[in-house]
Amino acid sequence: MAWRPPCPRAWSLVFFLGLLLAEAVHGAGAQAAAPPAPRLAPSEARVLRRLAAALSISHWDFAAGLCDYGGSGVHCDCSFSNGTICHVTEIFLNKQNFSGELPPDFADFPNLLQLDLSRNLFHGGVPDQWARMKLQGLSIEGNEFHGPIPPEIGGLIRMEKLILSANEFTGPLPTALSLFSNLTDLRISSTNFSGRMPDFCGKLKRLEKLQIEGSLLEGPLPLSLSELTNLSICMRISDLRGSGSAFPDLSGMHSMKTMDLSFNKLSGEIPPSFANMRGVDYIYLTENSLTGNIPGWLLRRNKIVDISLNNFTMGSSGPNQCLPGSVNNVQPCLKRNFPCVASNGQYRSSLHINCGDKEATINGIEYEADTKPKGASLLYVTPGSNWAFSSTGNFMDDNINDDNYIATSASKLVMPNSELYSKARLSPLSLTYHGLCMLSGSYTVNLHFAEIVFTNDTTYCSLGKRRFNVFIQGRMVLENFNIEQSSGAAGKPIIKTFQTHVTNHTLEIQFYWAGRGTTGIPYRVVSGKSNTNYRPKEDFVYLLDWVTPKPSSIHKEPFGPFWMGTC
């Protein structure tokens, strides 16, 4: 906070009377000299000049002073030496498109407590010199950092908030992190950290927020996770590789707001102690190997839960136990296929959908409109009952109650047939299209993609990565698919073609986040699936084609994945 001369109102009258007394005794003598204005410590002023030169910062006005001045991003504490000396305590240089390696000079601010360099183009590693800093908060999210975290980081024992997400860090998490006993916020999602999920997480007992999504870390979930009973904001641990885990003991985390343990190969039944989490606003257990009956309290709760893509049995949780209209309604998902209920009773041999946009006719082909505005935990069947889509998940980090599930191109598209790519359907977690009333046989499936949100420029917006998996009839056909990387540029279309077979008259195409994309570029919630989270995971699906089958090539295949949970 900027220095302000003291002016307490309670003493104003006394001060005024004191002036009158001084004049009566001494007459109109010389006024007392004003206290000197506080100034930045000279050594720190020199450091700021070095940083300005290293980062090519031209808008800093050193003549006017940088402490809390003109959007400099530099904040000072001017209470030192009786209010005459200022020390830099906070630096916020996020979203500035700075590039190059991190200057070690930040370590030369002895009183620096908060440093935010997020959403820039910094690369390289973390300077060893930073280990001597007194930081309480550090965010370098959304850059191009790579390599391991130096073990010297363990010297930052005052750290309360550490955000390393959306970088290319590699290697195991340093055990020195276990020394951060004051840590309340740890986010390391969308990185290349590898190795086994560390057991030392249980030592960070003050954690209120923990996000570890989309890394290369392996399971199982450590037993010490149950000791993090202060997790009151969120715990998001998903996409762990390697061996699976038993369902963890979370009975002590009843004050949590958001819990996400999706894609972790969790096995076994949901334990009775999990009922202690009735007050959690968002629960995600998507794509695990959970078995047994769905607890009745999960079906009756009026808050959001996603338990889709597991191996639950119906038991007492059959369709008659589902609550129509509930956000977590599972009834539409308790079926392996959709009966053909088309009004004309006829089967189709082709289907074309312009995902997220209005009807269009291109080269004599009519693409059906897909403009349903809602998308959270929804099953939507078209009026003609010839196709449907189901969506799971919720956007949580944008603080918007009425989310938009249709994306519009960030710039003018110059590609052929651009009307098919200018808009796209969004899904927070998983998006599935169901072609209904299809003739049985062999089909060619054309999936049309274009990256319409991330940019080709040299700003931090270009660092966004959209990676997701694609399944057709339950078989993965694309893994960690990156639209921009595959097409060669943002705004450039690419068509992926596949052969598949239809039995039971239903064709299913599923898109879901693979845990590897970014979730905060160009801003939070725009993520890399087409993004958690929030889940800040979105599926950008642009155009689907299902073309005429070859009835002579019929293969009996099981229908795709068994959906259960929100849809």
C-alpha cells in the first residue's frame, strides 16, 4: 500500500489549538519543515532499472516513482525508517507478453512477498538465486518454463500460495515442497511432472486448495491425502497414470466446496463415510472403475455430481429412483442405446451436423442446426429424434452462473466454408453425439475441426493447448488430439476420417478432455480440451459427418461405453 501522511481525525482539534498557541507565544514565526517524502531504497531502485532493461519495460516512470504508481505493478511498504524508506513487497507483471529467461534479479528485493509473472512467454527454468527469497505467493502459470524444479526451492518456507500450472516442468515433484508448512494453495496442473504421486502431500496440513490435473504423475493416491482436512475450497486430482487406487478416505473433508477425482482408475465401492461430503457443491468421480450401487444420498442431493463412465450396478438406484429435473439426473444415462422413435419410423443412412451453429447447406449437403444454448449435465434429443447429444460437467472457475456453451471465433475466418467453423459447441468435461435411427452397417465418419479461440501471434494467448480424446463406438481413435498442432495453425481446418460400424441403430462419438491441455489461457476457464475446471475443460467440436453406410459390411460390436451419472 502506498505511503500516506498520518492524518487522524481524532487529533485535528488538538492540532489546531496547538497552532494557535504557537502563534500566540512565538508570533508569526517560520513554519515547521514538512517531513521528507518517503523514497524507495536506492539498492531496490537499481534492481528495478535492471529489470526494466532486461524485460524491455518502457512504461515505468522512474522520475515519478514506481511504488503504487500508474499501473506499474510494483507495490511498496513505506513504513520503514519512520516512514522515510520504501521497500518493494509486491510485483504483478502478469499478461505482459514478456519473453526470455527469468531474471534472477527478483531475488534482490529483500522484502518481496508476492510475485505474479503469470501468462507471459518466459522460458527456461527457475533461477537458483530465488531460493533465498521470502516469498509468500508465487504465480508463474501459463508460461513456457521447462526442466525440473531446483531442490533449493525448499528454502521458500514462508510460501503460502504456489501456482506452477500450464508449463512444461519435468521430473518428480521435489521433496523440498514438504517443507512448505504454511502452504494453503498449491496448483501444478497441466505440467509434465512425472513419477509417483508423492506421499509428502499429507504434510501440507494447511492446504485449502489443491489442483493436480493433467500431469504425468502416477497413482495410487497416497493414504496421507486423508490428513488434508483443511481443504475447504477444492481438491482436484485427476488423470493420474499407472496403477489404480482404492477409494480414499475423505471423511474429514466435509467443508470442501469442490472435489474432483476423475480419471484416476479408482476402484471399489463408494464407502459409507463418503456421505460426510453431502455439503460439497461439486463432486466429480468421472471415468473411474467404481462398482456397487450408487448411494441413495447422491441421487437425492440437490447439488452437482458426476459419476458417469463407471461400472455401477443399478440395484436400488434404478431409473425409478432418479429425480426428474435434477441437475445430477442419471435416468437418461441408464441405457446402452436409444430406441428409434423417429416420427416416420424409418432408418437413416447419413447424418450431417453443424455443431454449435445454425443450419447450413454446403456443396448440396444439408448440415443440421445444433444451437441448443444449454450444455451442463444435459441430454438433448432433437425434435426429429434422429440425433442427440449428452454433455457432462460444469464451468466453475469463471464465477458465472449462466455459462455459454457455444463458442464463437475470436477472429474472422478466411477458410473455405467458414460458416461451418465459425461457432462450436462447448462442454466442460465430456461431450457425446448420438446418431439415432441409423441403418446398421459400415460408416465413414468425418470429423471437421478448426482452432478458433487460440491465436497464431506472439502473445501469451498462443500458448493455449487444446488436447482431448475422441472415441467412436467406444474405441479411441484420437488421443491427446491437438487441433492447432495437427492442422498446422489456428484458424486452419482439418478433417479426420474414420471407419466404424453401427449395430443397434445408434452411432456414438465422444469427445473428452485428456487432462493435458491448458485451463487458464487466454483467461481462466478457456481450456485445453475442447476445458477444470470447471471443470475448466471444454470440448470444441465443430462439424460431424456420418455418411452412407455399406450394408454388406456389417460387424456385430458391443455398444459404446455405459453412461451413468450426469449427462
